Amino acid sequence: MFVDTHAHLTDKVFQGREDEIIKLANDMGIEAIITSSVDLESAEDCINLSKRYQCVYSSVGLYPEFAESWNGQVGNDLATLAMEDKVVAIGEIGLQYTDGMPDRGQQEVALVEQLKLAYQLKKPVVLHCREAYGAILEILKKNKALLKYGATMHCFSGSKEIAKELLKLDLYFSVGGVSTFKNALALKETLKFLPLERLLFETDSPYLSPHPYRGQVNMPSMIGVIAQNLANIKDIPVEDVAREVRQNTRRLFGI
């Protein structure tokens, strides 16, 4: 019934527990999980995990924290990894303008080059954005042609105004645990506005556990909590939400 479109199953907190975590997810109706990478090493780990488990797929990309390492060789290595079976997207990639992150120019170069790679390989992209919505929107508008194969804004937390602009680029929006927080009133209003046919589910495991599990390790098995919350926001049955979002996932990622 559900797909967790963004998790980090290779995180050290899950090490040695993969069988348990994936079985629990399957038992809770999660039929597939896309595990996301942040650099070349984690990309290889994600691919290896997808080879071990039939229900696991992967996305590969260079997270903005590692933008300083971007060069032609890294791009070639990433392209080789992206052509592996069960790699369904380039990501997570994007911008993060918080303190301690790499130079903004370096982040932007790495983002655009990976958008080009996704276009060349005919794959969708998974976008990360934190405190940089204006900049990423400008880049995406300038490079709209590179989004031909689709994109989703992972863990979207922007305003309704930003959402309207991203919709013009035909982006999807991944709904995660933050949407269940009691203080996420603005996000809930934005989700009420966004059309259901542009929404996906994610956990971002092991981070951002949904209410009432905040503070605990997040797992793909918690997608049902996120789905029920979205159904409440939309005021429609959770079965209808699950069916529509599942179709969205199939349309974007082909799974």
C-alpha cells in the first residue's frame, strides 16, 4: 500500500538491524523503500542494500554538505553508480545555507551538475533544501529543461507561496514526520492547499519521527502515521490518500 520514498537505511543506527527494520516495514504495509545516499560511499552502501532486499531501491547523489568534493571524477563515478539496477533517482541533492556548510557557489555548481546528470540518465531527482528556497527556486527555473524526468522536494517545509512556484515546475512534494508536529501549522495549511496528485510519503529515517514518536528512532514502518495525518489534513479517507500517493510514486520513480 505504501512506499517510503526517502529513508537512510545505511545509517549506523540501523547497522545489523536491516532484517528487522525491513520486515517490520513490510508487516505494516510498506511494500518498497527508497534508501538515499549523501556521498559516493553511502551510494555504494545503498546499492548493496538494494541488492540484498527485493523491496529496497536506492537514490544516489552528493548532499550539499559534501559539495566541496565535487569534480569531474566524482561526477563520472556517480554516473557509473547511477546506472546500477534499482537506482531510481539522483539524490539527495540541493542547497543548504545554514552555518558551517560549504560555499554557496560550490553547492550551486554541484546541484546543477547533478541535475544535468539526472537529465542525461533520464532519472528523477530528489531535492534537499534548507534555508535556501529562494536560491533553489531560481536555479530550478533557469534549468527547468533538466527536470524533464521529474523531481520531488524532499521533506518540504517551505511556504505556500514557494509551493505555488514549485508546482509551476511540476515538482512533487514529500510529506514526512514534520507534518504531524503540533506546531507545524503553516506546513499543514500548505499541505491542505497542495493537490494530492503531487504528494509522496517519506520518513527520512532515522530522523524526524512523527508525533507521537518524536525523540525516537524513525523507521519506514511509521509511514502509516504520516499517511493518516495527511488524510486528516485533507479530510478524506486514508485509503484514498494511500491509493493516490501510491500512483504518484509509481509515476515518478517507476516502482
